[in-house]
Amino acid sequence: MPTKTPSQADFPSSLTVTITLPPNPTSSPSPNILLLLHGLVPFDLGGFHWGDDVAFDSSTGGLDMDAGFTRSPAILVKDLVRGVLVQKCGYRPREILVLGFGQGGMAGLSLARELGKAGEGVDSEPLAGVISIGAPYPLSGSRAGSKNRTPVLLVSGRDSVVVSDEAVRRTKQVFEFVEVSRYARKGDGMPSNRDEMLPIMQFFARRLRSRQGVPEGSVELG
């Protein structure tokens, strides 16, 4: 069980972190942590790009999301997940869920992969899940070793160029449990209606832990 609610003072000053507490916080810590990782734009969020470098897509002239992911996932694992949420606040990886948009989704998938590469005991547990909107596992990422057991939900528009069938296959080479939800419309933006949001809410319902715990007589899996 988590022992304390994370506060701004818990995190290294090198990290830009915004903490949003539940509307009616209780004295006991929340049973889950949801990490939100922003995309490349808009640029007025005060954040930064997650890739190792700033790269441009030669086919579109725009910024390329897949700019290498070696530094940011390692920092997120060491300074945020293990250093603060696990060691200082008592959360297990199974109680931490990630939602990322665009390049933030790639960073979230790379974070889950990095977390599962090393460690013993609690450190070796998979995350509660990763929801990646508009982004697959990066082409630049490693696919060596056994599959990661963190459940993954990929969300994209119809006929997505980024979350293509090949990109989904690549993600499934790295993660054992991968679901795909595609909008009826084109475009990999954030969900804009109930039908587009429903698969995400269903994923939340399956993966988030209840404050009341598991009902008597039930068996919790994963």
C-alpha cells in the first residue's frame, strides 16, 4: 500500500512536474498514480520534447516524434518512478498507469520497457498499463529480450500513418498484451466524443485499483 501522497518537494528540481490531486482528497494516499506525458505541441505548456534529439520528418517537413529514446525513459524510471513513487511514497509499479499523447506516448512505452529491463522484487513488476494516443513503440527502441508484461492500449485514427499495422506489430514484439482502438475518423488527436473515449475508460476500469480493494470472494489477476 502507498504510504504517502507525492508532493512537489519529493521530486528533483530537474524535473518539471505538475501534481493534480483528487477533488476531495482523503488523509490516505490515492491507490493509483496516473502519469500524463504531453506531446510535442502545443509549445506553451512549459515542457520539452522527450526524444534524444530534435528531428524532422523528411516526408512532411514537421517534427519527427521518433527522435531516439534513451535519456528520458531512464530519467523517468530513476528519478520519478523508482526514486519517488516507489521508494519515497510506497507505490508499486502495478499502481502506476501512464497516458501519453504523441511523443509522450512513445516515451511512456519506452518507460515501461526500461522499467522492466532490470530490477528485482517490486522493481521488476510491470506497470498498471500504458495508454498511448497517436504513437506506437518507437522504431528506434530496443526489441531484444523477453516481452514486457505491462498492458498497452494504442489509440489512433482510422488509416493512421503513424500507428500503422507494421507499427502495431512492432509494439506487439515488445509487449505481451497490446490492444488497439481506432477512431471512426481520420487523425490521431485526442478523443473528441463518447465513442472515442469509451475504450480508454474501459481500460482504466480494468487496470486501476479500487480504494475498497478486491471484493470478498474475488480473485485479482495481474
